[in-house]
Amino acid sequence: MFILVVNAGSSSLKYQLFDMDTREVVAKGLCERIGIDGKLTHNTVGKEKVQKDIPMPTHAQAVSALVESLTDKEIGCIEDMSAISAVGHRIVHGGPWLIKSVLVDDKVLADLEKCRDLAPLHTGPHLLGIRGCMEVMPSTPQVLVIDTAFHQTMPPEAYTYAIPYELAQKYAIRRYGAHGTSHRYVSGKAIEYLGDPNAKIVTCHLGNGSSISAVNAGKCVDTSMGLTPLEGVIMGSRCGSIDPAIVPLLMLREGIPADKMGAWLNKQCGFLGLSGVSSDLRDVRAAAAQGNGRAKLAIDLLAYQIKKYVGAYAAAMNGLDCVVFTAGIGENDSEMRALALKDMEYFGIKLDEEKNRVRGCFEIHADDSKVKILVIPTNEELVIASDTMDIVSGKEI
Ligand code: AMP
């Protein structure tokens, strides 16, 4: 069975085709500059990567272009479109309406429309991607796999904000979290490794956007991102958690209007704003190595905040069996992992400094560490493909 996984952005659309017999990717690619001119990069495994300029005025035309590449005799890997059993779409925010992976119908699309306010940058492009696929592949089932779904098991004390209850209800304001598909994948892998379905795990997804989750017996019980992906630890250009009073103060003093403030908090803060160097941790590290004190402070801030979340979530779960690192920083930056988990022996957390430095090393805890420490490359696309297959095969999710 072949499943196509689609991740639609405003002017781009990433795709991967999975052969679910082997659970391997057989082809992948990227449609870029949708609505501008159009460029497609396609790579069938074992064949040469191709790049083509193809007009893509709409997402539907981008979908047509990728289907043509997948079915092309030279560069493709399937006979025709009917070989694709279903399409799985990555959805960033499902609000309180879409709380598990689901087959698309009119009601589901109407529910996703309601999420526009909660994730304005993502929901519109997602809808364009889904409708584009429905137009080009009208008889192929479309499935939504939703990032916020994994966090729906949080208890009220973890997801509630102390604002007037009626307003929270009226505007669906609560903690939803993000990166749920990644937290679900890596915590599942950690449970497999530990051989303990009841394990207490803290998963650290540290990338350009970062979030940390507490996963108890396979269920998310808390997570650092909130109503939107702005809350939690310092990120590439997002501020993470700050005193809310800072927002009106800066709006008044700097004359920043309300509609610009959200973009400012998302794009001008974090590593970029604090270091003044870049939103990319590699650049920030290079600057710190040259003696840039603000760059060093930005690095120290993230490590300190990770440490605090690990401690807080161990308290919330009444114990800790495993800490998992994933995503760009989590998988690659051994110094960040070491700094974040330094001096936590009293928690039973002890890193093996040498293993930690070996790229691709899975277990990085010391032999006598009570808590296991793992580096697990995330694979959100595989979760999307698996859920999509399960749903079209009639399995309960
Ligand atoms: P992601 O959003 O998961 O792609 O992660 C992007 C972040 O990972 C950026 O801040 C990068 O600087 C960081 N990153 C990627 N590779 C490395 C590396 N080898 N060492 C340190 N940071 C890295």
C-alpha cells in the first residue's frame, strides 16, 4: 500500500510517498513558489534528483505536478495515481474540534476552518493543500493527522489558563501544545526501548521551534507550548514564556500596534533578538565562541530552561525514567544536551560525556544513571503515514 504524506505551507508543499509494506519512503519532493511561478524538486529513491520549473498558480497545480513526477516513467516510482491508497495531511492545530486523526469530510473541513484564528499562519495553507489534493485525486481518501491531538490527554490543571473562565470558553483559549506528532513518535520509541508501557518520559523537541512534553504511560500530561507555539522555552526567533506585562509595556513605549505585536514576538525575539546574531543556533554558537556574551547568554538560557522543565515534569509525574532529545538541536547539539542535564545527579540523571559526543549515538546516559537519556531522530511523516493507513483500513485510532 502506498500512502502520500503532504505538508502544505502558504507557498510550498512538501511530500513523501511511503510504501507501507516496508514503511520506507520511496520518493519525496518539494513544490516551491506556489502562486508566484513554481519549482519542483523530486527524488525517487535510487534515481537521480530532478529540479524543474513548472507553473504552479495554485496548490492544486502543485499537487498535479507532484503526481506527474510520481507516475513519470523516468523519474517516478508508481504506474498511476490509483496506486496511492490515501493521502495523509500534516495539520498543525486542530483546536478543541479535531482531537484525533480523522478522515476528511465536509464536517471535518468546517472544523478545520474554525482553527484559522488559533493557527492563522498554518490553517489556511493546510486547507489549500487538502482541497488541492481533493481536486486532483477526487476518489482518494484524505486523512488529517493533527499535531495538537497527542496533547489532548492533558488534565485541566495543565491546560487551563487563569483568565476569566467565560472568556476562555468563548474563544477556546487553553494550552493545546504543538509538535505532538513528534512527541508521540519519540516517546513511543522510548517506551519500546525501555520495554515499559508505564514509563515516565520527558521528550525535548528542540529545533527552530522547541517544545518539551511530559509523557506518562504513553499519554501526554503536560507540554511547554500553549495556545500557540509561542509559549515555553526560548526558540530561534520566538520569545517563549515571558511575563505577559512585558507585552502591553512594549506596545505602549515602542508604539507597536496589536496586529504587529504577534509577529514581533514570533519573529524578532528568541536567539535572534537576545543575541542579535541569528535565529540559527549554529550561528549563535559560532558568535559565542568568538566571545559574544549575548550569544553565550542565549545558549545558557535555553539550557537552563530545559533543565527547569525536566525538573518540573519529573515532579508532575512523581518520577522520571527517561529523557529524550530530538529535532535539529536535540539530535545534533551535544553541548546543549550536556549543559541542560549538568548537575542533575540528585535526580538520577547522569550523562555519559563521551557517548553524548558521538554523533548518532542512541543511548547517552552513564551506566549508573537511574534515568535513561536517549537521542531519537524524529519521524513525523511515518506517524502520519501509519495513522492514514490505519484509518483507511478501518482501524480505531
Ligand atoms: P529544526 O527546526 O528541527 O530543523 O532545527 C533547526 C535548529 O537546529 C537550528 O537552530 C539549527 O542551528 C540547529 N541545528 C541543526 N544542526 C545542528 C548542529 N549540527 N549543531 C547544532 N545545532 C544544529
